[in-house]
Amino acid sequence: MTGRRLREVRLSHGWTQAQMASAVGYRQNTWCQWEKGRRRVPSEVIESLVRELNVSADYLLRGNLPMYRNSLTDARWFF
């Protein structure tokens, strides 16, 4: 399920898989495998998306809306 949400976040920013992968320090084929659910997404990638793109960790990990954080307190899942 996390893969589908990664794809939604990527598309909401209008980025390619290669751009998103580069932004988090990985290659495009790795990002593709995450989106397809073939590989587990490392926690540091989730944390980076939360921090850099203002994405809700709760959305990425559990699918709970909203997709984007309204405040820094929404990042509490990592701390």
C-alpha cells in the first residue's frame, strides 16, 4: 500500500520517478520497485519525504488523510 501512496505523492508534485528517486538519493529503478510494492521503503526515505515535501507520515504509512501536513506536530510518528 505504501507504494501506491508514494506514486500519488510523486504525481501530485508533477515529478518523474527519476526525479523523486534522485531527490531521496536512490536510482529510478529502486523507486519503481517501491511504487510497485516489490521492495520495502526505507524509513529514512519516508522521513525525508515528510521533511522535504511536507507529506504526512500518517498518510504514507497508514493511508490516513490528509496527504500533507498542516503543522510540525503531524511529524510526531517519527519522534
